[in-house]
Amino acid sequence: MEKEKAHWRNVLLRILAAIQYLAKNNDALRGSSDVLYEKNNGKFLGIIEMLAKFDPVISEHVRRIKGNET
């Protein structure tokens, strides 16, 4: 339970950091698509996709999303 709680805390911290970055620069979060790894899915999902390449926490989160796990 604690491990899962820590995982979600870490995911949330990274998502909030991405939102804060975009808000600070007055950028829109969403594109014309709201699906990961699709063209024109916006800056927010683009940041998440980029983080997934280098960050194991977000990488695991994206894997769970794509596998429809919670």
C-alpha cells in the first residue's frame, strides 16, 4: 500500500511540474488530440511523452495507462 501511495505521489508531482511549466509560459495544455503518442496531442502530453523516455516513474505510469491498468 505504501509503495503504491508513493508511486502516485511521484506521478502527481511530475504532472504538476509539467502543468506549472506550461502555465508559467502561458502555453495551452491541450492539442486537437488527447491521446498519448498521437500527432497534435498538445504540449502537456508532449512533455509527458518526453519524460517517459527518461523518467522511470512516468514511464511506468504511461505503461499502465496504455495497458488500461490503474
